[in-house]
Amino acid sequence: GDMADKVEKTFKFVIVGGGIAGVTCVEQLSSQIPSAEVALITAGPHIKAVTNYKQVSKMLEEFDVEERPASVLEEKFPNLTVIHSAVKSLHTQSHSVETADGRIFGYEKLCICSGGRPKLLTQENPYVLGIRDTDSAQEFQKRLSKAKRIVVVGNGGIALELVYEVEGCEVIWAVKDKAIGNTFFDAGAAQFLIPSLEAEKPERAAPCKRPRYTTEEPAAGASHTFTAGLHLSLLLFSVEYQCEVEKIFTSEELLNSQQQTLRPENGSWPVYIQLTNGKTFGCDFIVSATGVVPNAEPFLYGNNFALADDGGLQVDDHMMTSEPDVYAAGDVCTACWEHSPLWQQMRLWTQARQMGWYAGRCMVADILSEPIELDFCFELFSHITKFFNYKVVLLGKFNGQGLGPDHELLVRCTKGQEYVKVVLSGGRMVGAVLIGETDLEETFENLILNQMDLTPYGEELLNPNVDIEDYFD
Ligand SMILES: Cc1cc2nc3c(=O)[nH]c(=O)nc-3n(C[C@H](O)[C@H](O)[C@H](O)COP(=O)(O)OP(=O)(O)OC[C@H]3O[C@@H](n4cnc5c(N)ncnc54)[C@H](O)[C@@H]3O)c2cc1C
Ligand SMILES: *[C@@H]1O[C@H](CO)[C@@H](O)[C@H](O)[C@H]1NC(C)=O
Ligand SMILES: *[C@@H]1O[C@H](CO)[C@@H](O)[C@H](O)[C@H]1NC(C)=O
């Protein structure tokens, strides 16, 4: 047909998106079949690369993410072509994609790894910032340098990291839940992380002075036992719980409205944010850290993709979408196979890497008509990260996700040092949260994987005077 005539070139594999999922998929395809012509189509000049990869245990992996010029990939894989343009449309019938600069490329197998984009609170607004995952703390600091007060909206990992990194500026943090870090933690862990937000005032907006060192050494879990004289810069920090954004307006809009009762500083801030708890705050800018929306739209028109409730492209246990020869991996997709009882999808770097890698293997297996089974990495959810300068390990159903009321929790907590939580269901360990240097991750990972009956051990499981590794060796 018409479309087929305009195809500039047909590749065996076309991957869309230069994030962790797309790049890992390209690397996998190019190393498994070096003679295959592969195209990576990506909107930006840079790609994301995994560096310092380290396998911490059977399931846990740790790595850094860096932006690199795409040429690095082309040098490594001579049969790879990087096309710098955004995909505008996909024609699954003719097996081709069209880019924003009007070029058309054919594919035998396509993998969509277009990621997600930050959910924004409003339409374009110069005072509302969405941030990208590779924006470093320093870069963000630069944008912050002239700000006296910012409002951070959102309660996921991004917001957690952000509020911890901000220095020398007042932060108002609006979270929709009863506790901070709801995506990752229960209220207990949240409290462990912010000793300055103590039990007696979790529901109230509790402005508290959060002292921080001005030297490079961060005050881990900053506590208010520090006093002046220690060379501290004081930071004003407060949390507004259980509220969302009602409205955002400029100082002019504020002055023209009936909102004069708000605050003494009427009109002196560039932007105002009204929360659903009735409070309004003026600030220099608002940071939107409310999660991402899968970037699926450019691919939908004229095709017949099954979409999940969260807007992601549904994929099966071979990372295949509902359209023939079209795969998807990373933030853009929603895992719709029957999950292992110990795994859940979370839009994180680790999963983007695992999915991209596995999608590449599935595409090759498909081309070679070989069978392939769902990879072992999807057996157990595992994530290792840092929050508030503490090492954090999350395993399995770490927050009792989907378990119903009949699960049991064991908790051990040493203030300022470690927080250990174990989730048990039917006497078997199904999840864990480890904060601090607990050294328990491998043992717990094994206990979760082998689903041993732990009833005989009871609370001894977390007795710090018992070396549990000895139990199970
Ligand atoms: C601020 C922030 C902080 C985060 N911090 C962490 C963290 O500390 N740890 C962690 O594990 N996870 C973190 N995440 C989540 C993590 O960034 C994502 O899960 C991960 O990057 C997803 O990878 P991806 O390859 O699927 O998509 P992305 O990294 O989003 O890459 C998508 C790629 O597709 C390209 N693209 C999009 N549309 C098109 C198109 N139409 N045509 C061509 N190319 C297109 C984009 O340019 C981009 O190159 C964070 C996310 C955010 C927003
Ligand atoms: C690139 O592909 C060609 C054939 O398509 C093959 O001969 C060549 O060896 C490939 N290059 C590498 C580095 O594998
Ligand atoms: C705010 O408005 C009130 C009355 O409208 C006025 O008296 C007051 O001076 C204003 N404050 C500032 C800081 O502009």
C-alpha cells in the first residue's frame, strides 16, 4: 500500500525509547543476534545507561543510571542505528512507524519502551515543575537557589528523595495519605525515618525545625537534639497530611479573588496553592512529584491495543502487547500476566531493566521459534535504594499488598539505627522492609523464596541476640 512505498528502511528489530528499558532491550538483541539490523528510535539526544551494576544477592541488584550520548551504543554495536526523533504514529498493519520528522521505518518486531511522563498538576504553568529521574540533587539545588519556599506535592519515592535533598529553603510537603512515603512504607517505617515528626502530632501540620549540617555530611534522619553552635542551617519543614491540590493561582488571581483572608503575605509570592484541607500557601514554585502516566498515546491511533486501568499497554508473560509483533517494556507497559504471589509491578529502574532484558530475549526466542519461560526475576519483588541516607531493602509483599487482614507483622526498631519489618502469611514469610545496615537481606530473601514454615520460631525470628543465619544454615 501507500505506507509501504514510503518506508525508508526495514529493520529486524525496532525499539522505541532510549531509557533503561529500551537501551537494555537493544543491548540484549544486539548481543544475542549481532547480525540483526536494529534501530533505536528516541526523542532525546541522550540515552540512559546502567553503570556500576552489582548483583547484591540472588534477587537484589544495585546500579546507577547515567545519561550518555547515543553514539556510545552505536560504537559498541555496529549493526545498530540510532534515530533521533519521536515516534508520531504506529501502523501495526503495515509494520511501520512514522517519526515526527516525517520518516517511515519498517520493523519485523517492535518493542515500545517510551516510559512515562510526570503527571502534572495543571496545564503548562511556569511555577509548576515536574522533574525527571536523572535530574541530580545539585541541578535541582541550582533551580532552588533563589527560592525561599517551595511546596512539594506527592508521596512516592520521588517526593521522599526530594524533600530530603532540599536545603536552605522552606518546604511544605502535601501528601494525600496519613503518613509519608506511603508507596513504600507503613506508618511505622515513616516514623522511623522522620524522628522529628513524633507520634504526638502525626495528624496535624507540624512545623518543626529540621536542623542540617552545612558541611557535606548529611544529618541522617535529622533529629532535633542538635542545637545552635553546631554550625547548622535551619530548615523549616512541614507536612500537610491527607490533602490534595484544590487550585493553583498567581498573585494577581489571588488579589482579584475573595481569598483575602488567606495569609498575611497576600500577593507577595509568585504562585499560590490551595489544598483540599482548606489551607493556602504562597511559594516560589511548586514541585509536582505525583507519579507518572505511561507514554502510550502516540502508538494508539488506528491500532487495537489493550490498555490497563493505569493507562499502560497490557503485556503478557512474553512482554507482548495485544498487537502482533509488538512488545513493550518498562514504565509504558502494565504486566498483565498472572503474577507470582510475591511480585508486583512498580515503575522503577530495576524493573525497567529486567523487562527490557527479558523482552529482548523473548523477541529473539520468537524469531528463532524457541520456547521461553517467564524469568526468575519476576518471582520475587525486590528493590534496594536509599531514603534519608538509610539503606532501604524491600522484598515481596513488603507492605502486605493484596494480603487481606489475616497476615501478621513482626517489627524490630532501634531508633536512628535500623527498622526491620517482616510480613508473615500462614506462618510463611511473604515480605520484608529492612532499613539501615541490617545485614538480613540474603537470609530473608531465602526465607521468602523457600516459603519455609516459620511458626516454630515465632518472635525469635527478629531477636537481635539470635543469629538467625545459624538457624537456617
Ligand atoms: C523524578 C523521578 C525520580 C525517580 N527516581 C527513581 C529512583 O531513584 N529509583 C528507581 O528505581 N526509579 C526511579 N524513578 C522511576 C524510573 O525513572 C522509571 O521507572 C524508569 O526510568 C523507567 O524506564 P523506562 O526505560 O521505561 O522509561 P524512561 O526512562 O522514561 O525512558 C523513556 C524513553 O522514551 C523516549 N520516548 C518517549 N516517547 C517517545 C516517542 N513517542 N518516540 C520516541 N521516543 C520516545 C524518551 O525520550 C525516553 O528516552 C524515578 C522517576 C522520576 C520521574
Ligand atoms: C553486522 O551484520 C552483518 C550482516 O548483516 C554481519 O556480516 C556482521 O558481522 C555484523 N556485524 C557485527 C559486528 O556482528
Ligand atoms: C495584606 O492585605 C491587608 C488587607 O488587605 C493589608 O492590610 C496588609 O498590609 C497586606 N499585607 C501585605 C504583606 O501586603
